[in-house]
Amino acid sequence: MNRAPIGIFDSGIGGLTVARAIYERLPHESTIYFGDTARVPYGPKSPDTVRRYSLEILHWLLDQGVKAVVIACNTSTAHALEALQAAAPVPVIGVIEPGARAAVSAMRGGPIGVIGTAGTIASNAYARAIQSAKPGAAVEQRACPLFVPLVEEGWFDHPAAELIAAEYLEPMKRARVDVMVLGCTHYPLLKPLLQRTLGPDIRLIDSGEETAALVQGALRSSGLGAPPGATPEHRFVVSDDEARFRQVGSRFIGERLGKAEVVALG
Ligand code: DGL
């Protein structure tokens, strides 16, 4: 079991930011990444639909013999974490609790900002996780759906991105947040733009990096870590459009992205 891969899944390409954080922190672990590129985006879909898609992916990953599952997608974590944990015989780790906990540790008295897809923000999952770690903490939330296509276009510094960021983040500035969670797989690629928009004093929390740290701890405590020195294998699987996944995905992950298999679900 120790040599079995970790399953990582997302609605599409964005979860590669979480995969990259896992490769960096756990260089001996093998992974299978599933991107549901046929059904992306999950952000505007109903909780029931996202839960159904997520369960289909979970069962496919379990059939591949994974030893743990990481839900890299914030929207899927918001709507489906409990359902997947109840259905899986292996640990299932989502991105929201690690991001929320890191935000609470970094807060300096002001409110905590959270940005994400429409579904993640409407679910209130980050606010609940933050308030269970720090009862009474003030949370300022904002859905920023246009950031996802901007990132996929590679418009990190485009004037349109500057304008949209200024508009979306105005309430964060007004509320004087001092820490803000990047509650969507795509947002870490906008970090320089977000930091410029909000100013240097606001700490940005990357849920993906925090999740990789939690996965490391979970493997260690369950004795499921790969043997030291094991050579990792990384498999990429998508439900559609392999060519675009490779092209845009390389922006998210760099050299590591090889050929992806195509598997249709549902
Ligand atoms: N992966 C999604 C998330 O982190 C963003 C893209 C989508 O809407 O599917 O919420």
C-alpha cells in the first residue's frame, strides 16, 4: 500500500497547482491526477451536481488502487467532502480546512478575506471552517468567477485583469482584511497581481500549499508514506480535450506535464 499512488482530482486543469505543491513536498510519492475537463467548470454548478461528479471520480480513483484522495478543487471540497469521506475506505483530504486554519494562524486582528468560485462562496464552507478554528472571527467573502478564464487565457498581467481585480477586491480593502485565502485552484497564478492590488501588507494564503502539508502529516501518521528513495510516477487523466490540458496545464505545472490519458465518466 505504501507504494500506491495518491489520487488527486479537480474539475479540470487548476488542481495542478495543488498537485505541484504535493510533488514539491512529497517528492517520493506517486500520483494519479484526474481533471474533469469534459464537465468543467464546477464553480457555477449546483451542489448536487458537483457531488455526483465528485463521487464518480472518487470511485474511478479507488478502482485505480489509490491509498489516499486529495480533492484539489475548492468547489468540490465545499459541496462533496463529507460525502466522499463517508464513501471512501482511504483518507480523503480537501483544500478548505487547511486553507482556513492557515488563515487563522496568520490573522492579525482584522477580518479574514476569502475569494473563490460562486459555488464555494455560496456554500459558506470557508467561513464555517474559519469560525470553527477561531470562533467569532470576522470573514469577508467575495466570489471572483472571472479570474478562472483570465488565468486559463494566461492574462496574469493584462490590463483587463488589473481592472477586474481592482473591482473584485475593493470590498476586501474597505473591510481592511489583513489575510486573504485564495480559495480556488486558479488563483495562486494571480498572486503577484492580487498582492499588487491589495498592497504588500496583506498575507495571501495558498490553500494548495497548506493541503500538501496536511497530506504529508496524514501519510506519516497512518504509516502510508512511500519508502524513502522511491521513484515517483505521475499519471495524468482527463475526461476530454487532452491537447488543451497539456497546453494550458504546462502553465500550471511546468516541465512535469507529460501525455494525459482520456477517460470518460458518467
Ligand atoms: N477548480 C475550481 C475550484 O477550485 C475552479 C474551476 C471551476 O469552476 O471548476 O473551485
